[in-house]
Amino acid sequence: MLIGIPREIKDHEFRVALPPDAVAQLTAAGHPVRVARGAGAGSGFDDDAYRAAGADVCAQEEAFGADLVLKVKEPQPTEIPLFGPEQTLFTFLHLAADRELTQNLLATGVTAIAYEAVQAADGRLPILAPMSQVAGALAVVVGANLLQRRHGGRGVLLPAIDGVPAGRVTVLGAGVVGTHATRVACGMGARVTVLDRSGAALTRIAHDFPAARTLPSTPESLATCLMETDLLVGAVLIPGAHAPSLVTRAMVRAMPKGSVIVDVAIDQGGCVEGIRATSHSDPAYAADGVIHCAIPNLPGVVPRTSTLALAAATMPYIKTLAGHGWRAAARLDPALKAGIRMTGGKLSHQGIADAFRLPYNAAF
């Protein structure tokens, strides 16, 4: 099967779908691979390394002309016309938060499989997990930076200083993102509170991070906590669905002036009411006296780490897709089948189809 790896063009997206050593595994198995010129440069992989791995280094458009196109982020508007009905796209999509992208991709007829929706029998999201780990850790680092006065923050340092208490970090959600945000915030010495609706998740957090306070997530507990929060990390996820707006504008207005929100849930629409996506070029804005940061491709700022982690997670599925085609691959691997979002111009996920009132057709 001909495999294409384009260069990512989303703002400050320096990851690449596969590093050269992973490409070498595919070419050794007999799969021709096209890699767009400069696709790996942002992650520290030059074109010669891909050539040595057996790939054809080509123009961007040629990389899109493959049977199986591998990307990191969702296709950008200029890329969508490059897809057709005979192709399979494997990438992060997050369609539940983007009706326009959904409709435009449907019009191409492409079979699209979402990294974030590949789900194991035990409920794990094996491809989303490593990027969630990176995003959770980065959320605290980015938030700590935005708290500096030069960015409009309230001028709070998260670690304690002699005679001055540590800053307060609230983590909303105790999944993979929340766990790694908690790890970094506790490591910095911040006073950390984690809220979640799952008692089991809170028990795990309390065991792993004894310094963190845990609270059941209710509108009342969240509102009370936010009134004394310096940094809020939004880490809420409902797989395949729009994130719930748990943080209302009234809660935001009650937060200390100059406090910071980093909403990692923005890929799924965000968990803060009215928040809008930002970018690495323009990472934050002020609203109601609070700094809002909602960068959809947050792991792109550490591309080498992110690329290597992503490839380790995707390669087993890529090998199955390349070796069998998407239909047979999905029958062989139920986790991969769960990731199919559209084929033949119709959505293959009932929830997204219902949300957007678009045609639904089961993939099988």
C-alpha cells in the first residue's frame, strides 16, 4: 500500500506523523512511502534520513496522493481538496467540535479514522494517551508562564518562597491530562486541587499525589475552588463528544483578576463556557479579567518528544492498515474499528451524525 506523510501546516505544528525509523519498518515490509520535503525538519529529522529509510521525498501534493495518508492534525482548508474517495486518512480529527471540517471532509468521500477515537476493549485510548500526557504536563508549564505580569497575569509564582505561600492550581478532570498536570504542578510545589466526578479516579490521584487535595466535582465545589485559584487546567474529556461547559462565565468572573485558564479540552470544544481556540502564535487573551489559553495543538511545541511518543502508539495500527486495508484491518482490530469516523461521504459515528444532523451509515 502506498503511504503518504505530508508536512504539517497548522500554526506552529512541528510534529510529523512518523520518524525515519518507523518509515524504515514500513518500507522493509514492502510498502512504498512518500514523505513531503521538510516534513520532519521541525522534529529534527532531515530529508536524507527519510531517504535512507527507503522513502521517496517528494512535493507536498504528492504525499497526499497516497492510498493511506498519515498526519498529526486535522486537514487544514487548503488540504481538504487533496483527498478523494479511494483514500484512507489516519490522524487526529476531533470532529465533534468542528461541523465545517466534518462537512468538508465528508464531501471528499475519504475514509477518515481518528487517532483520538481508537479505543481498546478496556476503554483506554491508546493513541490519544501519549499526547494527553504531553498536553497535561505542558498546560502547567504554559500556565505558570502566563501568570507572569508581563503576560497580564497576576504575578504569582507557583512554588512557595520563604514567607510566601505557593500558588494554587485547580485541575478539572482526573484522566490522563489531569494526572500529568497534577504531577507537574505538585512537582513545582504548587497547592493543587483536583476535581472529578469519579470517586475511583480521585482515590488514584490521592494515592499517587498525597500533596494534592481531591474534591468531587459539582457546580458548587468547582465554583468555590475557582474563587481562590491562580491557574485552572481544564482536563475534561468525553470520548467522541463535545466537552461539557462545566466552567460557567459566572465562575470565571469570580476568579481572581489576572488568574489563568489553560483549557486542554479545546480540541473537543472546551470545558469553559464561551472560550475560543487560540494558537501558538497568539496563545492567550483576556476575558472577564482572566487570561484564557486554549491551544488545540499544544504538544506541537515539543515536537520531537511528541512525534516519537505518537509514532510508538500509532505504528501497530498503521501496520495493520497498510497490510490489510481499512475494512479488513477494522475487522481484525476492534480498537481500530472504533476510530472510523466517516467513509463514502457518510458519518460512521452515530453521536456526531446526530449532533450535526448529518447522514449516518455504519462502516459495516
